[in-house]
Amino acid sequence: MNSIPAIEQSAGRGAARASARKANRRVGGYDRRPNLLSYIILGAVVLIGLLPIYYTLVIGSSDPVAIAQKALPQLFPDASLFDNFQRVMDADAFSFWKAVWNSVLIAVVVSASTVLFSTLAGFAFAKLRFPGRRGLLVFVIATMAIPTQLGVVPLYIIMTKLGWIGHLQAVIVPALVGAFGVFWMTQYLEEALPYELIEAARVDGATMFRTFWSIALPAARPAAAMLALFTFVAQWVNFFWPSIVLNNQNPTLPLAIRLLQQNYFVDYSLIMAGVFLMTLPLLVLFAFAGRQLVAGIMAGAVKG
Amino acid sequence: MSVQSPVEPESDLAPAPRQPRRVGFSQTLSRWDVKVSPYLYISPFFILFFITGLFPILYTGYVSVHKWQLLQGQGDFVGFDNYVDVFKQKDFWLSLRNTLSIFVLSSVPQVIAAILIAAFLDQNLRAKTFWRMGVLLPYVVAPVAVGLIFGRVFADQSGLVNAWLGAIGIDPVRWHVDPLASHIAIASMVNFRWTGYNALIFLAAMQAVPRELYEAAIIDGAGRVRSFFSVTIPQIRATVVFVVITATIGGLQIFDEPRVFDSSGAGGASRQWLTTTLYLYNTGWSGQYNLGRAAAIAWILFFIILAIGMVNFAATQRIATSGGREMSRKAKRAAKRNAKRYSA
């Protein structure tokens, strides 16, 4: 390795500086460990993300009188949190467990059907040749830019005609498969599924569907899992459309928790206990599958 | 596949005659399988889209030119009366102002913060996955939950933010009264949920920047800040455009947070934080029960989103024109190469 002054003479000061850096920490700053400041800033960002959840727990453990007087009635959550959980579950305005069941059912059914239909379509778009393939794919992508509100009124009229208002199918059926899922699986299968495998299956006499089922579906598993996760989260937090077609007798969790707010006397300890109960399943999911969510966002620039 | 014959040893000396009819039939079947299957596989999306997407959109136009009440159903043809009515309503213009204000207050700081967070994440951190998951955590908190929590954090009396402001000697802000204050509160809910998510998108883009560019920048004497502005930002330009466009489509439809910002859900006593989608909801399903007018609002909102989306697209295209364009051309060429290889 040349000496630093020699480099400065032959290639200029910048090169010398780069070389000096390289000597103790490698070029580009990419391989070296960042300084403490980076950790402090990122730590602050994570803390800001955790703060509202902590606040939910604190308010959920307080009583309304204390909440009305002090911004932070107590520093730590305590056992009265569980009493408030119980009050949410016993609420008169709605059946809590029915809301939980509805939310779970919608999220599971929609995720499963989205994955199945998206993978089918993705397989066709990515690996099968057929007239109109390109145009149809562009069409699918274009539909992603259409705002959901645009069709809300007629969709509601359709649901009324079908007699589905107040029933879960009004939420489930329009969500069974979406453009994003199709696009996502197409992109993934284009790279992940070699043509040789498909040809081998075809030569062995497999039908198209058999090829899909035994070759494409297993190959699509990582992307399918991510798609299922994002769909599940999106359905779990969905509020606008369910609040149009569902009612207080048959709500999803977000609708139910919102009902807690509509009492004559707004009881924040009750609301926050409900908010936490609604968030808890996704926090658990995040603990187990947060890594996949991160990978999914970074892999595909998703927006759901 | 093999043809079974009762007499064993004979078969390979004198091969049994083929059965042309059966083979022909299965070949026809197989040809049909190849031809029809692709359409069959993409059909669920298209069928569902035509019924729950395209048809309602066109039908929205039909409903919007009729008198159409929630309970009575379809009424007379009224031409553009619903549109005129909407434009005459003070609440509509208020909702437009509120939506735009909340949108600007949420998208601009959000994109800037997300890029900065991404720049900090784009280092050789210890426990990378932990930090990435950490910034993403708010994403799993439902907007309704965020709205309810922040409704309390930004409470006018004994709210957390006002307590903090009081601690540094600032008078309490009336978050649920003052229009701009309520917009800031609602925008901060949106920012809370989406900043980390967008940071990860930017992080992915930053990691795709060729490291040699940074080396070259350093050799040219650029420091960290300089190479961030001269290398990183131009290189992730396409991603910035993408995030801004999706933020526009999402931000202009904001509903959940303003809906739960107070218990009435109507958008404030003097409609300070009534957004256009909330106005659409209130027009159709609570209060007026006027579906014809709601449909007109839907169309108007669509054109507003389209217009602002295009303005944003043009604006972000201009940001940092150098470098980025070349890269995207390169990427396009690579994509084309791949496509050719696969279709061959």
C-alpha cells in the first residue's frame, strides 16, 4: 500500500483523504460502524413510535377523574387495566367477541383468497404466454391508481340490492383479490420461477393447474406469505368501507372501538383499553413476522 | 403412458400399435389447457374488478346526475344539479381547504423525515433488523386507534402535548377548536403511522445506489452531507416520485383520523377538520342521506386527486434531475434485457 503523502502528491488531496479513510475504516463509510449519534437519533425515532402505545396503557389503567385533571395521571400501567379490558368486553353497545370474530374472519378469508387468486394470476402473467398478456397487465397496474372512494356509492347500492348490508360478505367479497396482489406475485414469480421447471412439469404430462399447484405455488411461498401479512394488516385496520356497510349489531373491531367514543360521557380509560385490545393481535403478529413485513416493504415498495 | 399388454415378452419385439385417437384427444385437451388456462387464472381479478370496481365507477356518474336518496332510492334525472349543489355548499369548500392543508402538513414533513431516517438506517448498524422493525412498529397500529390515541394526546384540556407546551412556558393550544391546530394534530397521526414505512422504502432505494458513486464522491472531496445531497438524493429520485404519488392518493382520501378526532365524527363544531371524504360520508350516510350528491362528490374528489397527482409528479420529476435519469435509463435497459432473455 502506498503512503498517504505519496498519494496526495500524485492524485490530489481528495484521494489522499479517501485513502486515509480506507486505511482505518474502509471507503464509503459503509462498512464502518456508525457513530453514537446515529443510534441516539434512531432510538428517539423508535421511542416516538412506542410512546403512544405506552400512553394507551397508562390512560387505560387510570380512572376518568384523574385523566380529566392530569395529562399523565400515572407513570406506569397497573392492574386496573384488566378491569377496563373487562369493561370493554362487557360493553352494552356491541358484542366484543362478535367484533373480534368478525375481524378475524374477514382478515383470514380475504388474505387466503387474495393469496390464491393473486398467485394464480401472477403465474399466468409472469410465466404463461397468451395474446393480450402485456395489455392486461398494464390494465391491472393502472387500476391501482384509482381511489377507492370513487365507486363507493354505487357499490353500496349494489350491496343494498343484494341484501348484504350489515353482513360480512359486503366487506369480504369486494376485497377477495386486488390489483396490488396480482402485480406483486407477477413480479416475484417472474424472477423466482425458472422456465425449466415449468417445462419439465409439462413434459412429464402435468396439466396447467397441476403445474401451478405443484411448481408455482411452492416457489411463490415467500412472496405469498408477505402478501398474506400485508392483506391481513390492511383488513384488520380497515374502517371506511366497513363503517358504510356494517352496523352496530355486527361490527368489526375498529367500528366497535369507535362506538366506545360515542357515549354521552366519553370515558378515555375505556376507549384506551379498547384501543389496546384492538392493537394487541397486530403487535403479536409484528413480534413474530415483523421481519417479513420489513423485507416485504423493502422488496417491493408496497403501499397498502 | 405405457401400453399394457397381457403377453409380456412379446411387447418390445413387436411394439403394440399406438392408439391414435386417444393420443389425439388428450393432445387437443392439452392444447386447450394451454390456451384457456392463462385467461382462467387471471379471470378472478378481472371479474371482481368489473363488478366491484369498474361498474361502480361508471355507475357513480349515473347516480350523480340523479336525485337519489339513501332510503327512497333512485329519483328523477337532475343533470348537473348535484354538482352545482356541491359547489354551492360552504362545507365542500371548507373540506377542500382542510384536506389540502392536512395533506401538505402530512406529506411534506413525512417524506423529508422518512428520507433522513432512511439515511441513518443506511449504515452498517449493529442489530439492523431491530432498528428496521423499530421504525415500522407504528404501521401495525390502526388509523382508528391512532386517531383515538392522538385525540387524547392533543386534548385541549390536560392533553399530553399541551402539558409539554406548558412546561416550556407556551400557552395551551386549542387543538379541537383552531383549524390549523387541528390540521397539525391530524397530520401528525398520519405521519406517525407512515413515516417509518416510507423510510424503509427509501432505505431499499438507497441500498441499491452503487457504492462506487460514494467512493467517487469521497475522492472528489465530498463530505457526508454533500454526498447525501449530490449522490443519494438524485439516485433515489424515482422512489421519491413513487412515495409522493402514493402519499397523494392516500392523503387526499383521509377519513379515519378526522372521523374519530372527536366523538361526534362530523369534522368539528365549525367543520374545522372536515375532510372531503368525511364530507362524502356525511352526505351519503349520516345527516343528509343524499347518495346522488355523494356520488357527485366522489367524482369531484377523483378529479382533484388526479390533478394534484399530476402536479406532484411534474414537481418531483424536476427535483434533482442530474444522475437519476441516467440511472433509470440504465435500469430500463436492464429490464428490457431480462425480458428478452425470458421470452426467448
